[in-house]
Amino acid sequence: MTKEEIRLEEDRQHKANWKRWGPYLSERQWGTVREDYSPHGTAWEYLPHDHARSRAYRWGEDGIGGISDRHQYICFALALWNGKDPILKERLFGLTGSEGNHGEDVKEYYFYLDSTPTHSYMKFLYKYPQAEFPYGLLAQENRQRGKRDLEFELINTGVFDDNRYFDVFIEYAKAGADDILVRIEAINRGPEPAELHLLPTLWFRNTWSWGLDERKPRLRRDDSVEIATIKADHYYYGSRWLYCEGSPQLLFTENETNKSKLFNSENESPYVKDGINDYIVHGVKAAVNSAASGTKGSAHYRATLAPGASFSTWLRLTNVSPSSGQPLDGNFQRTLHDRRTEADEFYRTVIPDPIAPDHKNVMRQALAGVLWSKQFYHYDLNRWIKGDPAGPEPPRERLNGRNHEWRHLYNADVISMPDKWEYPWYAAWDLAFHCIALALVDSDFAKEQLVLMTREWYMHPNGQLPAYEWAFGDVNPPVHAWAAWRVYKVEKKRRGKGDRRFLERVFQKLLLNFTWWVNRKDAEGRNVFQGGFLGLDNIGVFDRSAPLPTGGYIEQSDGTSWMGMYCLNMLAIALELARENSAYEDVASKFFEHFVYICRAMNDIGGEGIELWDVADGFYYDVLHLPDGHALPLKVRSMVGLIPLFAVETLDPELVDHLPGFKRRMQWFIENRPELSERFETEATDDGPRRFLSLVNRRQLKRVLRYMLDENEFFSPYGIRALSRYHHDHPYLLKTNGMEYRVDYEPAESSTGLFGGNSNWRGPIWFPVNFLLLESLQKFHYFLGDSYKVECPTGSGRMQDLWQVAGEISQRLTRIFFRGGDGRRPVFGGTEKFQTDPYWRDLIPFHEYFHGDNGAGIGASHQTGWTALVAKLIQQYGD
């Protein structure tokens, strides 16, 4: 075992709490639903960025490149000042959904360069301009731009011209589970000397101002130590020390709201959250506590760096008291070197050889990003609705407002986030995909995450999984069972043994969730499901989560297909569990039969002859049922018509023969429901019948793939588009009730505000659904074999089996991030500095989605949640 694997094992066995400290600090707590106490749910406006430095947060904390303990009682991050900014750079800036022309968008450049799963080693890079940060210009210019314009980014303002910026690196190395070494290095990349202030900051999350727990922790300068030291005393952790190299000035204030500034009311203390900001930026000496104590403290380093010069310093956050010897000694450099070496050693077991160094770099940064995107997430919804004893009376609208049906929900855990700025909250279906990448390096954490979402303080009593904090009751695709099954198999392959207890725990709770789907989303009992927008945002003709302007309802091809996939995932898990417990054979039979019913419904809804499969076109569509009884296929060639491919599984005779109860009931079903058994294919083998369960039969598959693999339709040079390029010249038009509804191909940002401005399923490439398509093709190949070939690309005359097709799609997806023969990475688009500058070109952003024609990154720039799936593709296919 590598040293990192030993740490993981010690953590698993509770011998050492190696994961107590990690990157659990958000990058944006302001503007979140948790911090919103407005009457009408206007979260972005209630606590904007301009308030963040002055107002104490209720539910969490944020910072730049920071860490905290897993309860986020003690926080550490870096603040900076270039001598010109109007405020300290304590947190990342960006535009809210109402400010950006394509929704919320972070306007900073920062990169997760490395992390081990126990966070024994981490590295972060922040690029800090030397000119005054253009807060106003970014907001003004984006406000003036329309939906069809590009976003105005920080690099467009000119602040990085002539390399007039600092590269600020933060490295963390654990000498022990509670002993963290910190190295900060700043490099002047510009042509002239430049001033820089570094303020490593230690503070407590405010738990004492709300009238619930008046125990107040304390920071103070420890004069018993020869070097600059901040001592932290906390009722939960006892004493901790932050030792600071050199002779920085120690500044103290309180992590409490500046009520005088924000609300024109009296402060309880002269020292408030923005005190250090006022001291550094405005020279207000009285803003910090001369008695050197508080709940927020910074070590102030100041340097003027010559061109190309660097400044570095060491810190140590530890439970090791000063009496144990020299707190900062020569072991620091050796420990950091060891942790770097051990990180390399660990990743050699994860990243396959031989692959190109550039490709290894992409995979390493993808995994670093998903590990850095863990966040402590705290949200007691009942308390949030009622308000705090020491707070103002909550608005009455809150009692029946956002998420009021979820009062059981109590979250206080480290959770994998889509990202920690644009989406600093968990999303159920995003998290399922995160766990596939996480399982490559830390299957225990991946399993914990999947179990967590099904716990009774997360899952609704009716069985629904929480979607995300803006609307916990929204419906996400049911991919939790798929993720649990995949994580189980990844771990089994890596460790040689699967965790059946985990699989059983998840399965039992997902039975409740499956029942919720059946009862709530198939209200008429016809095995056709209406899930609403199902995470695909603006893919359709209408907002599918709102009442239709036409009246009536939509039979969803994707909703029904997701449930077909859910059935087969649950069937696979039940069959695995039945190997050692025959009781699971009964429930396996239930999912087998339910899948067959769904399969029939896709081709004959309610026995009415209405099909989601269009025989003439050879594609799946949603069907709109109008109030007058007419059924109208919505002939949009979109991902909605490809999702039926996800529901596919093979039952091998060697598995079925070991489960006599399941085999007997399946045989009875085949013999007594012949009209239903036609829905699946059987192949005779020497070992017995081999059965193929799929919503899409082999004849339909070729017709669907003809569209999917057509480069003038879905098949982009960078993966599978969410909407066919056919609609570029042939937009879908629907005229009804005097109104016209239109769907165009939009390969980049959305031109509509439907479901927010930066979420577009009308053309771009999304990793989660592409990954599921790859896996489905592999499953089809497993049954259909090498002899089943399709033209790839369509019209090329080149015939490939489905495993080869999957490999071709994977190659196109990974190409987004790899440097090509021309030295350029598609993900960077036309941003020349990223493409050519040696200090930028190997720093990889993992965007939310990608341009359907040129592969450029779009949407959230650090969504190394589900886009971290690229790591799995590189591991599976290599170069």
C-alpha cells in the first residue's frame, strides 16, 4: 500500500481522523438560499457580495483556497490586497443570476492543482491582478450585454495585460491528522515592481450570535512563543495554534455583523467582521482590537516584489502546543516534499501508464477538482423557516414559501458540490456522477455520499430525494441506484471485494424512492412518467415543470426512459444481493416485470396505440396530450430521444441459474404473458437462454444511432450534442392557441432565461449524459457482439462495433481538454492567453458544459463535479 492508501485505511478504521481537516470552506456563502431571509426568496439581492465582508453568515463560511474542520467550527483562508483595491480580496467575486447576461458567473481565475483523498497534500493557485480589481466594470458591461452576446470576463478587462498579476500558490501538507503545514508563495509575473499584502486568516464560524448557543470561542495572540502565534480556544476542539513564520503583525477583530454600516444600528462591539479590511485598506487603527483577541485574526505580511521575484512564508495550524519544541523548524520542507512525493506515488496507482504526460495532467487536475469541491453544508430548514431567538421575526411569507414542505431536512455534513462558487450547494443527480470519479480515489467517501442522500434527515418522508436548495422538491433524474451500482463495481475491481452492506443499505432506501416515483409521477398508472424538466432545463418546447400554456400534459420520453433505467439498476442490485440472500429474488422479479411493463408503455401508452417511438422518423419524442384529447408528438430531435438507450441490461444464464426463485418466476411470466415477453430478446447459448432487456430493440437502435452518429445532427467533434444540429436550419415550430413556440439549435449559451441564464440543453455537450451513452453502448455491445456494426460517423462508410463507437465518443470528449497538434486546447476557446501563455496553458477549467461545435467551455467554469467524469474516461480508454 502507498502511504496515502495507509492513511485512507487508518481513517476507515477510525485509527486516525485524516479527513477531519479539508477544503470544506465554500467559495461563496453570500447570495445563497441558506443566507436568505427576505420575504420573497430574493437570495442574490438579500445578501450581495458587497455585504459579505461586513455581515456574519448564519450557516457557513467562505474564503480563498481555504480549509476548515469537518464541522466548520475553525476556518483558515488567505486574504490579499494589492494596495489599489477598494476592499480586501477575502472571497471570490462574481455576478449573480440577475446581473450576468447568462446567469451567475464567477469573475476570477483560480485552479485546483492537486489533492489527495485525505487532503494530506493539496495545492491551489489564485491569479491576482496588480491593478485595481474592476468590480464595477464587470457588472456594468455584463448588464449591457444581451442573451446572444458573449460574457464579459475578467481577462477582457485588460488587468492581465503584460502579465501584471501575481501567481499566488497555497500548499497544504499534513504532518499529522491535526497538524497542517501551510506554504504560501506569491510570484510577480509582471514587468515592474509591485506591492502585495498577504493576510493568512484564522476565524471561527459564528455560532454564538443567534440566541441558541452563547458559548463563544476565542482567538488571542500567544506571547509565550517567540514567533508570531495565534492561539485558538474552542469548546469542541480545545486549543489550536497558528504559528506564523517571520514577524508579521497580528490583527484581531470579531466575526460579527457591522450593523452600523449595513443597518444604521448600534454595534455590540467596536470590532466587527470587516475590521481588518478597514484597518488595511483605509488605515482605521481603531478597527482592530489592540488587546490582540477576537474571533477572527490575520497575520499581515507585506512585500514589494521585483519582476519575476517571489515571496513565500510558512504557517502551521496544529494542536501541538508550543511546549513541544520549535513549532517552525527544518522539518517543514522535508514534510512538504514527502507529501508531494506520496501524492505522486498514490496517483501512479490510479492514472494508467503509459499515457501522455499532458493527459495525465488533465486527469490529475480533474480528480483534484472533485476533491477540492467538498464543502461543509449546514442547513436546518425548520430553524431557517422559524428564525432564530436572537434574530428578527421571520417574514410570514416564509411559512408557505420556498421549501416549506421540507421542514424535516437537517444538513450538517461534508458534501460533494457541483462547484463551490456558482453551485455551492448539493444537487442530487450531480452528486451521483461525482461519486463515479470519487470512487477512483476514495470509494469510502463516494459510498458515504450516496448513503447520506437517502438518510431520513435528507430524504423526504414520502421517499423523494432532495434536489437542491433553490427547490428541494424539484425532480432530478433517478440516477442514484445507477451510481450506487457503479461505485460498488469500481470498488470491487479496485479492492477485490464489494461492499455488500453498503449496497444493501442504499437499496433498501431506494425502494422508498422508487415507490415515490411510481405513486407521484405515474399518477394514471400507465407506466409512463412525467418528471418535469428532469435536470434538462430548457431542452423542450415548454417549461415542463410549469402548467402548459396549451393545457393538458406531456408524456415524457425521457421521464419514462429514466424509470426504465431505474428498474434495471434496481434489478441488477437485487440480483447481486440475492446471491447471498434469497429474499432478494422476490424483489428482483418485481423490477424485472415492472421494466417489461414500462417497455410496452413506451410503444403503446395505455393500450391506446400512442407511441413515444415514431415509426416514420425512427426516433423517440415527447407526446403532448391536449385538453381536447388529441395527442401530438413534439418532434424535437434532442437528448430526450437518446435517453431511452440508457435502459439496457443482459441477464446471463450463469447468474439466473444460481437464483432458482427468480428463474422460476421469470419463466412463469414469459409463459403466461407472451404479449409482454416479446419486449425482450432471448439468445440460446450452451449454458442456457441469455436474455436482453432494453427499451430499444436492435432494429430501433440502428435507426436512433443513425441520428446520434451523424455529424450534421448530434455527433460533434467533441461528443454528443444535447440537441441535433439539424435544428440550426430547421427550427422546430409549434403553433397553438394563437401562439408560436420555437426550438433552435444553440451550441453555446442560452438565448432564453428559462431555468436560469447559464443552463442550456439546446445544443451544448454535457458530460453526464454522454457518459451514460458510452456505458449504454458498451452494454449493447456485450449482448450484440462484434458482428453488430453501425456506420460511424453516419455517411462515412466506416463500420464499427458498438464498443468501438463508445471509444470514438470517449476520444472526442477527452479531446476537449487535451492539447492538440497545434498546441491549443478546445476548452479554452478563443482566449489566447490560455492557449499560448506558459503560465496559463496547462491550467484546466472543467466547465459545466461545452460548445456543441468547437468544444469551448461554457457555464460554470469549475464544475469539476460531473465533468470530473473525464478522469474515468482517461482511465478506461487511456490515450
